[in-house]
Amino acid sequence: MIAAIVGEWAALALRWLHVLAAMSWFGASFFLLALDMRMRRAGAAAGETAAWIALPGGLLRAEPTSRPPAAGAPLALQRVVYAAWISGFLLLILLYYARAELRLVDPRLLALAPAQGVLLSLASLVLGYGAYELLCRSPLARDGRLMAAAGALLAVLAAWAYARLFAGRAAMLHIGILLGTCMAANVGHVIAPAQRAALRALEGGPAPDPERIRRARERVRHNAYLALPVTFTMIAGHAPLSFENRTLPLVFALALGAGFALRHFLDRHHLGARRPWWSLLAAAAALALAVLISLPPRAAADHGPAPDASRVREIVADRCLVCHAGRPSWYGLAGPAGGVRLDSPRELRRHRREIGLQTYLSRAMPPGNVTGMSEEERALIARWAFRPGGDE
């Protein structure tokens, strides 16, 4: 009991730290990019000297300025980047690696032992980052549009692979962790060294290498465009239809496109150009398609006879009460999972639609199908959940 309570509070504290750090990081990145664009829009005044400004999200060349800014503690704020990544990885260990048989692996997809699932997860993050780094060093990186297309394709392929390896929520989470790893590495290995070189220049040292500055600004832009898709993966865990394994790659691809379109709209706005309203329309269309593909081909209630309510109660008792009873038997649970109890006819009627959503439409429950719910049982629950009067 004590271990379960401590684990819950530790998870909450890590989530809090992760969200705060991510907000600080993304906010600084967006501010930096907007300021850089404003500077470019205004242009440089004759006779003024340039100065380098280092911020946690990246680097910019500010023009004009009467005197260089103090080379103080901007780099100290980079700690939020590492705090965001480390807290996210600790959450992965606490919530998914420590309970891999429940939250990470799914025998319906691939027969993996918990330890195998953990090793596969770690290997995928290393290989995924390596593929991104190779792409950034390839000739494609010289063309922003080709780089964006190739990077998006790589991210969608990663989503496709994760949807075939891990349980849906874990698959969506891994996409975010992979992209976040690339973003953090951009800061640690490319942007931060350029910042240090810029600060040395402010103190009278040699001017930074232009190629290093170009690469740093390129990675700043990568991070800015990836921030919105990463945010989507962070909150998608609360929306089961977004991480249903069969549609997850397409949902993520649409979210990626929507995030890119919104970022493009903001960039154009800060440059003072005519606002590309098509970007907002593209983002709205992508999100609408994500909703449509989440729907079943036909209403589940139209297939088969009306189920016997007693049979539904039997299925719930066999497959769900291990976690959703007043005193659940699953280890580590001090109370009903998510505060949802399904151990009475009244509670079943109250959560009828949610049960159909979780078990049939998204197949998010049982997690990893740990209790072995069959497709026939899911279909029966769907007929009960979505048929008018099915809770009677």
C-alpha cells in the first residue's frame, strides 16, 4: 500500500516537473524565433554593430544595438531543456518500464516479455535519434522543404513501427519521447555549443564559426516545428481514440501536419507577410480527418442481437474488475483505476458509453489486453453500449 502511494505521488511530481520544464522550454523557443524574425523584418541600421543573444531555446543575431548585452546567465536557463527530458524519461521508467506487462507490451501485437519490451524501447530511441542525426548531416538538410518532408516521413514511419510494437498509449508516448530526444540533443550537441561560442565573442573572443551558427539556427527551427506535435503526443494519452493502434500512424501524421501548418502561420505572421490562412484551414482539416478516421466503419450497435445485460456484467467481472473494483486485486492499485468503479449495475449504466469507447472503439482497455478480452466480447459490449436502451 505504501509503495503504491509513494509511486503515485512520485509520478505526479515528475509530471508536474515535466510539464513546467516543457512549457518553459517551448515558450523560450517560440519567443526566440519570433524575436529573430522581428529583427530580420526591421533590418539593420547603418553603422550599428551586431550582437549575439543566447537564450535557452537557441541563438539569434540581434541588429541593431548600441552596445552588446551582458554575457551573463542565459545559458543557465538551458537547464529546463534537460529537466524536461530527464523527467520525461523517468516517467517512462516509472510508469511503463516498471509495469511493462500492463502498459508497454501487448500480446495482440507482438509476443514480448516485459524485459524484451523495455530493451526494444531503449533501442528504438537510440536508433531513431541516430536516423534523425544522419538526416540532418545529409545533403537534404541544405533545403528546408526537403528536410521538413524527409523528417516528417521519418516521424510517421516511427509512429507506424511503434503502433506495431507497443500498446497504443505507450506507442503514442514513444513518438513524443523520440521527438523530444531529438530536440534535447539539438540543444545539447548543436545549439548550446554555438551559444557558448557566441558568448565568448561577446567577451572579446573570436567571432563564431558561421557554419556552426547556421547549423544552430537550423536546429532551432527544427525544435520550433516539432514542439507542437510533441505537445500533441503528451496530451493524446488522455484521448483513447488518438492512440488506437490501427489508426495511430494516420492520426499522428495528421497531428504532425496540423502542427506544421500552425507553426508556419505563426512564422509568416512574425515576418510581417500576408497571413497564409490556408495554413489554419489545413490544420483544421487535418484535425477533422483525425476525428473521422477514429470512427468505426459502421455503428457497432447495428451488428447482432441485443445482448443480455447479465452477460455484459460477466465480461466486466472477468476482464475489468481486476482494476475497476472498490478493492482492486491488481498489484500496485490502492483504489479503482482512474477512480472508475464498475462493480455494480448502477456504475455500469453510468459508464456505459465510456466502456464502449475504451473496449471497442479505441481498444485501450484492458491495458495491453492483460486480462485477455476477446473480439467477440468487445463486439458484445459495443452492442450493449451503443444501442439505444442497451443499459436497461
